[in-house]
Amino acid sequence: MSSSPDVLPKSTSTFVNQFNPRTGANQWKIVNEDYDYQQEIAQSAYADMLHDYDRNRRYHEAIRHVISSMKSAGRDVHVLDIGTGTGLLSMMAVLAGADTVIACEAFEPVAQCAEKIIKANGMGDKINVIHKRSTELAVGEDMPRKANVLVAELFDTELIGEGALRVYQHAADHLLTPDAILVPCKARMYIQVLESPFLWSHHSIEPFSGSGIAFPTEKMLSCHGSPSVFDLQASLLKIVEGIICFLGVLLVFNLFNKIVSSFHSSSKLVLKFFIYPLQKHNVMGIITMWIVPNHAQTILYFLKDDDPLTVDYDKVAIRCLLEKPLMFHEFNFAPPSSNIVLDFEKRLTEIDGQSIKAFRSGTAHAVLIWWELQMEPSNQTPSITMAPENARIGEGAGDLRAIPSWREHWMQAVYFPRNCPLPLTAGQPFCIDFAHDDYSMHFDLHSTTNYYSLPPVLERKSAPYCNCLAHAAWSRSRFAQLNHPQFRKQQYYDSVPHIVEEISSLLHTSSVALVVVSEASLLPIYLHKALSPKNVPIFHLDCFVLAEKLMNSIYQESNIDVKLETSIYDLMKSLEVFTSTATKPVEICILSEPYSNEAFLPWNAIQFWYVYGQIATKYPCRLISPTALRIQAVAMDFEHLWKIRAPVGNNVEGFDLTIFDEMILSAAQATDATVEPHPLWQYTGKARSNPVCVFELSLIDPPKSPEAMSEHKICNLTISLANPSSVNAVAMWAEWRTLDGSWYPVGGPLRPVEINQEVDWCKVGPQTGVTFLKCALKKELEKRKGLTCKLNVECDFDFYEGEPIFRLSVL
């Protein structure tokens, strides 16, 4: 391996004052002056793209085909590579026989790295790397002539979200010959209309039963939500077609597990069966059960096609309302620039002469969008498709040669049209409005057959934005968490009576004030309703500006007397006023729903404990809940997710990119946390150990005074591994001990973990923490193949930072 490349600017360390959301305080921190550069490199998706073998292969095939065809016709080939990154596409062009190659890259550290990679691959004299944006290039100054081949990869999940249209338009006008060939040359857009209460739960808050408050507020109910795309791994959504489960959860018969392998995939049993009347349904009917080979469980569904899809937030179910995906738009990137329209809108009433109709009855909640790249004009190279693996491309949508592949840098896009939820019946015509500007897209659905009565298609730039603040203050996963019945039960319906009982027991001898430390939590609303007869003042500390504005609007609309504070300083002043008028000895009770929009990991929402420590220096107080934190860990074997942090190596389509690996590693060591959040329900992976508690901290006593905060708490625990050589990561989640002594998990599994089985991860709320094994540690585990092995986990909790740091080693 070559020595580490000098691609980052030389710098010295400096002090910066940063807000720490874990402690709720501004703190001084030493960082390198080039920290922002390093962080941008470490968090880029370059490595993930380079692990996309299908992408690399298709680009290579297309470049080879275009250049060889031009050479066969006696033409010189002058290539422009926009956004070269590692220089991979430029090197492909040289290998294919290009006469000249100009590569441009605006991000200075990456441009320098590209030059070193190109030189290491023996092409330093054949590729000229220009350290500029393509829109800053000038023919005659940066390029000796206009290019007749353009290679570029400028796309994101939404296709145009990185400004590809403007880049192509500028290139057509200023940098390319009129007959230039582009790789890729076109993109086709596909749509499927979905019924999915699960997806809808990420967009809209359902009313809280029995809350007695105006929540959601009128503004929330009328708000069209965030216009931003909801990107996810749609292949992990479960398609339900013609089958519906009335139970709210699937019925599982483990009895048949031992004999599954003896049945064919078409095997089924028919049973007569009475289902207990859940969800106000009394069902007496025929249950058809498919026994599926190679699956650990056999699932029963009640067959009834026209019933609404059962709301089951843990089953990520969707139902497709179109018979097959529709190709609804094509982007042409090639010259002239008039091909490239920046603002566009149209109403789709038919595709290929056929009216758009609902294939089955259901409620349209969302549309799922993906794209497909035509790699070169002759279309002899198979396309690159973003279709989810369950899209059934072979049934008529898209290039049949394209292979749906796992990708993290490109996913599928979910949009929530303004008219949703929209009921549709089988055979009913409806139309789809589509609009885009130069960066984003917008969709609407209409069920009327009288299209002339509809308003004009809304331009993308006129698309409605959130006006209720909720979509700005809460992430989509927070919306889904607030909608989840189990969350509502645990955090609100069940916990409030215990809290009220605890506080009531103190009122006989004390003047009690309640401090709730949480971001945009509904807990103060429920507590106000329960405690208002007892005249207990409630203070809500919320330091997140958007969350504070949201809660203030909710309190005003619901006429709720909760004192909202935005800083610990203001809170302490309010408590001083309260204590000065108290008629009994004062007792300040502190509690939290441990959630923070700025807390990246499940255990980061610990600000309440530091607030407790500050209040305790001045007033008698107690922490009601949560009273302890523990972190659980399980060794994982992820099928694909490990690739986002893995080196790409010395054979990417035959090119050596190890210099790039070294740059990424250096930047990651300087900036990255050891644990990063991921929505693990979207990624397949098997447990290779039992869960182990790797850290536990009692919160009953407040943290020590700030001058003693440099103290560390160190824990050492071991994880016994099954199949050590396959372990590539450790997944971690938080558990908080509540007032009744139970543990409330955040970001963890929904069911007990079984070794060598897929883990059923929580689908809502804060994401699970993941630490990926470094190369040296992975190699050490690979040496232990077939042997008993343990993974040592050392946790170092820094009280000053409020952050546990994990280190892994092999025993």
C-alpha cells in the first residue's frame, strides 16, 4: 500500500465554542482548522458509490462502447469528465482510447487526490485535472477545444437534487460540440401509487384518543407537510397484494417451522377459523396459509382484496394501486440546451394511450419514484436502474436487462401528494400532476374524471411548504414514533398516572414544581391535564428553536398553562420566582421523554440529567424519570451496509484506488464518531451474538459540578461471537429505566434477538447506533474462523461531553 497522501491542507489546532445538545451547554473544543474539509470528505458518499459494482460496470461498458464506435468512424475523441471524484471515469476513457481527457473537480482535497490516483495508475500525462466547477470552465483557457464526449455522475435519489440539469444545460451551451455524446444520455422516471398507513405515519399526525386537547392543531391538519423527498430503501417494504390481515399483527404459527422444507412454494393449507373481534371486525371465514420454504415463520392472512390496509406500524406494509409502475417522464441531457428544461409541469391522464386507472381498491397515501439511466444513445449498454427489487421490472416497466442492485447513495423517493389520503376504487380513472424545477420535484393526485374542472398543474416553485412548524421541528421518523400506538401507550397513556401519583405524594409536605426537559414533547400536555386540579406549575425546557415555536403554538391553541423556557438561564429565573412565593418547603421534580432532534444516537438525549445537576446546586430536587441509562449491543453481519465504510481497494474495474481509501480513513479518524446512526430496519443483517449490556449509568444522583466533569466512567464487557469471521459491525441501542422500574428501549429490536437470524429492528423514532469494524479488527476475526471468539467492548463515558466512546478489540 502506498504512503498516506498529502491531500488535506496543512493546519493547526484551534479552539471553537460549540453548543453541545447532550449537556445543553456551550463548550470549548479543540479541532483542526481543516475540520470542515475532513468532515465533508469523511461523510461523502464517494466510497459507497465505488462499491456499486453494477454502476461501475455499466459506466465502463458505455464509455468503452461510445469511444470505440467513434474511433471506428475515424473521429477523434475529446472527453470532459464533470465532477471527477477519484478520476475513475476519466481513467476508463483513457483505457478506451480517448485522445484527450479533461477532468474537473471543485472540491480541492478530492481534486488533489484524483491527481495522485491518476498518476499512480500510469495516466498522469493523459488526464488534465482542473480544480474548478464545470460552470467556471472556459474553452481556450481550461480546455483547448470543446469536448465531443461528456461523462458525468451528477445524480442523487431525486435525480436532479444536485443541480444536474443546470450543469448539463451550461455544458451544452459552452463546453460541448453540438453532436457531443453523453454518458449517460437520458433518464427515465417511474412511479407507483401506494397505499401505506406506515409511510403516511411519517407525514401526518393522527389524533390522540382521549387527550382532551386540540392536537393535532388545525394548522397541522391543513398543512401539506414538508416538500422534501423522503428517501428510503423501498426493497425492504413488504408488498401486500390481494391479502389483508385483520389482526393488526400477523398471525405466526411456529408449529410448522420444522416441516417447512418439505413443502413447495405453492403449498397451502385451508383452515376454518374464528378470529377474535379486534378492530371492530367479527370475521368467520376461510384462512389461506402459504408455507414458504427457507423462512423461519409461516404467516396467516385473511383473503379480502377491497378492505383498507391494516395499520401495522411494525410491518412496513404497502399495497400497489397501479398494476405496474408507469414511466411518466424522460430527461434528455444531450445538446442542444433546449432539450434541458429547468421548470416543467404536466398532468398525466394516460400512458401509452391508456387511461391511468386504479388496479385495485385502496387509499392512495403516497407515490414511490425511481429513475433509470440510459447509458449511451445506441442503448446497447444495459441501463442503471434505481428500481426496488420488488418492483417487478420484468412485467413491463423499464429496461429488462437492468439489474436492481443494493445502493446507499441512490435510493427510492417517496412523496406525499397534497390530496392524499385519496380513496380509489378498482378501475377508477385518476390523474397524476408532475412538476419539477432545477432541483426538486412535486406530485399531486386527482380522482375526478372531469379533468377540465381541475385547477392548473401547480408549478414546483409554487408548491406549498410547511406552515405548521411540525414538519420543521420533527423528523419523519419522529412523526412515525408519535403515531405508533405502543409509543403512545408507554410514554403517555401508561406513564402519566405513575408520574401524577409520585407528585401527589409530595404535595402534602412540599410546594412542588415540575420541570419537563424534552424537545417538542407532548408529555407536558398530558401532565397539565392530569395535574391542573392540583395546581402544580409545569415548566417545559426546550432549547431547540423550531421545537419551542411549535410547542408555543400548541399551548396557545389548546389554552394550556405551561411555562415554556428556551434556556437553562431563563428556567432558573422562573424557578427562583416560584420558590420565592412557595408556602411550603420546595421540591423540584424533573422528568424527561428522552428525545432530541439534535441527538443523533438513542442515548444522546441526556440533557435532562445535566439540567438536573444545575438545578440541584440551588434547589431541593429529584429526578422522577428516567432514572438510569443502559446501552445494549449485538454483533451483526450486515449483508450490504458495511460497504459504506469499507475500503474500495486496488481493483475497481481494474483501477487502483487505495490512495482514496487512505484519504477517507485519515479524514474519518479526525472527524467521525465511533458510532453512527442508521435506520437498520432498511438493511438486512443477521445477529452473530446475543445482546449484551455494554454500558450502564445511574441517573438518580445528579452529575458532579462542572469543574469535576473531566471524570470518566469506563466499562469493559465481552460479546461472545457465533461465526466471528462474518461479523462486520456492532449495533447499539439505548434503554431508559422508567418510574415503574421497567426499561424503555429506543432504537432496539422489536423482538428477542436470535443468533444467526435476521433482527427485526424498530422502524420509528431515533435510529440505531452502528460501529463498523475497522479493517485490522475484521482481519483478526477472519483468522478465528471456526474458533470460539469474543469481542471486547470498552466504553469510556466522558461526563464533560456527555458522550460514551466505544473501542473494540478481539479476545
